[in-house]
Amino acid sequence: MVWKIELNNRQETILQIVKDNGPITGEHIAEKLNLTRATLRPDLAILTMAGYLDARPRVGYFYTGKSSTQLLTDSLKKIVVKDYQSMPVVVNENISVYDAIVTVFLEDVGTLFVVDDKLLLVGVLSRKDLLRASIGKQELSSLPVNIIMTRMPNITVCKKDDLLIDVAKKLIEKQIDSVPVVKESSEGNGFEVIGRITKTNITKAFVSLADENLY
């Protein structure tokens, strides 16, 4: 992953030299700055890792022409779900709404994923679903969650190799807090829940980009 970094004066000068003269070797850059190749090596490494420059053997360095926005976009498109997914909280479709509410508070989550006896995803329970059921006059301890949950195929899911930015778009478009990470069952008759992506996971990904240390 890469992120826009603050360049020092020498690194800015190197960029300009490469823009004006590229492709250009490290030795020729050093000559223009009256410095040794060894002195410039850390700066060239930083500029290359950050995506501002590229290098080819026996050719030299050249400017990629990418803006900081393009570099950020490239970084985001390298992050996949499996890099940031967390453990899902799963309940059976036959538990009561009361037990589901207790689970939400004990696990401190906003969404429960509901599975059948074969551990296949059959539904999703949000806090809104549980609140809506609580407002009614029904007996929560005898009301099964499969009565109030959102059912397949009306559930937004993702796979572990999906781009995290695409899942973030789904969270926004669907106005939901969490998406289950699934894989197809061995029998091909449904999905197994192997993780979850939440707004918190998305936030952690952005923070990690900002904290990325290229040195």
C-alpha cells in the first residue's frame, strides 16, 4: 500500500530533474545535484515505492505522471476484503428475538448473521430489525428471528477477494452497517459465512493507509 507523503526539497528537486530529463540514471541525477549515488539511494527508493517514479534496468528512472489522487486510487484498488475482515457473529434461525438482542449487546455488534442447521446463510438481523420487533406487543422470548430477519436472496454479500472499496460502496448504497463475507458451500447449495466487513473495518483500512510508513 502507498500513500501521499510529504516530500523534502531534495526529493522535489529529483522529481523535477526526472520530469525534465527522464529516463535518466541515478548516476546522472547525482551529477546534477553534485551528490554521490549512495547519498541519493534512500530518496530514489522512497520516490519509487511511493509511485512517483518508476525504474527500469539499463534505462533509468522516469516520472510516472500520476497525481497524488491517482496514487491514492491505486492504493485503494489493492486492498481486498480478506486484509481487513473480522470475525462474524452468527446465530441459528430458530433462536428467539430475545436471545438475539442479548447476543447483540454481549458481542457489541450491530448485525447478526443467521444460519440454518447446515450453517448456511439464510438471513441477516440488524439492530433496527430487533428494535422494530421490540416495539410490538409480541412475546420476544417465543418469537423466532426467522420471522423478522432479512432473507436470502435479499442480502448483500461479498467474497474475501473482493476489493474493499467496492464493499464500501455497497454499504453506502444499501445504507447498511455490515456485509457478510461468504464462500460457496462444498455442496454448492448456499453460502457459508466466514467473516464480516463493517464500517469500522473500512475506517481501519483508511487509517492504515494514512499511517503507512514508507521508510
